[in-house]
Amino acid sequence: MIVPNGSSFTEFLILGFSPSEKQKVPLFLLFLLIYLFTVISNTLIIALISLNSNLHKPMYFFLCNMSFLDIFFTSVTAPTLLHMQLSEDKRISFRACMTQLYFYDSFGAMEYMMLTAMAYDRYQAICNPLTYHQNMSRNVCYGLAGLSWAGGFATNLLLNILISRFRYCISKQINHFFCDLAALLKLVCDDTSAVEFLIYAMGGLIVLNCFLLTVTSYVFIVIAIFKIATREGRFKAFSTCTSHLTVVILFYGMIALLYLKPLSSNSLNNGKVLFPPEFIHHSYAKPSYIHVKE
């Protein structure tokens, strides 16, 4: 990407956190432990699913994809954050910043789509148990996963191109610990109304649709669970969804706190205090699904 004419610099300064000298090392160790836990736990999950033939089922296939996404998503920002905690050099080149922004937004979009695919899998398992394997065949699983990966990369390409063509002449200091979209837009001296409209349009297209599809799946799931005759059967069916549902609530809840407000009133300092989504649900726990056959 080429720095647009009018930008007086080719790099940004990421302000990050401003801890005292006594807090630098503890914060570094905290972030490092979270990052290592995320990478190691997800790697173990991928290895376990790959090596155990009994786990070669649709729900574990999507879980494996989520583990890959967790590693990639967290790795977009965590290494930079760790470096800044101990280093006085907080510079990041324009190209590196735009690349980080693109992959952060792309993997974020993939998370929405993959969580929706997992909700659909749970819907088929509980609402259509007799035809589950036909409805969730290998081709269907590959198609849903491929759509999530390709959709994440494609939907953010135009936005990233537009962001990279702005003139950043107000300041070169990004008030965040990575190249966040909201923080970057505050440095632009061009009219950003078109890009802001695109951001909200993409939010409606991806986030809102994925949210509505997930909610719809769970409405049918709840109805199907209440139709199960035995109490043990209802509990067993509901237990297959609790972990996924918890992650969905955490993910969408954190996104709402961070981004569902006008850009002008968005407090970047508050955004730094609230950990980004990858540090919340990626390090939480993986869904411990139990395949149920009524």
C-alpha cells in the first residue's frame, strides 16, 4: 500500500498503555501468559481433533477452525502489544499498520461467520437428529467453513483500501495498543463520512445478519429442547449448546460495548481498558460439546 499524497509521515506511533515502570513487567507477563495460553491451548485442541478419528465430526471440525482463527486473530495484535510493553520504540510503519488493521478486521468477521456456522450445526444436531449427518455432510461443513474464511478476507478489502488512501495529517499518534479503525479515523484530515457509512453498512451486513441467524437458530433449539419428554434428555441437549452460547454472549456483548456507539463519542481510552474480543473469549474456554442422539 502506498502512503497517500498529503501524509507527512510514513509511520505511526502507537501510544498503548502508559503504565509506571513498576507496572510494565507485570502487564507484560499478564499479556504474555494470556497469549501463550491461547496459542498452546488451541494448538492442543487442533492436534487432539486431528489425531483422534472419533472426533472427526462436524462440531469438532468447526471447533478446529475456531482454534485456528483464535491463534491468528490473537497473533495479529499480541506480539506488537508485548513488544511495546518492554520497548521504548512504539513506531509502526504505515504498511504494517494497514496490514494489521486488515487482518484484525478480517479475522474478526470470520469469527462472526464461524460462530453462526456452529450455531447452525447445533440447530441441526438438536432439531433434526435423524438427518443430522446428511444435513451436515463433509461438503456442507467445508462450504460453511470456506465461506467464513473467504467472506472475512473479501468483505474488509474495500474498507482497507479506502482507509489506506486517506491523508493522515492531524497526528501520527494512535491512541490504542494496535492499529484500531476508530483510532485511525481520528487522525484523518479528509472527509470520512463515506467510510463511516460503509462501516455501519458492513456491520449490518455481517454482524447483524450473523447475530440474527444465531438467535434464530437458538430459538428453534430452545423450542426443540422443551419438546423433549424427559428432564435428563432436555439437560443433555441443552448442555451441548451452553459453551457455544456463552462464547456468543461474551463476543457480541464485548463488541457492543466497544463499537456500538457513534465514532465521535467513542472513548479510545475506555476501549483500551476493555480488552479486545480475542483476549476475552479466546482465552475463556473451548466449547465442550456432547453429541446427543435422542
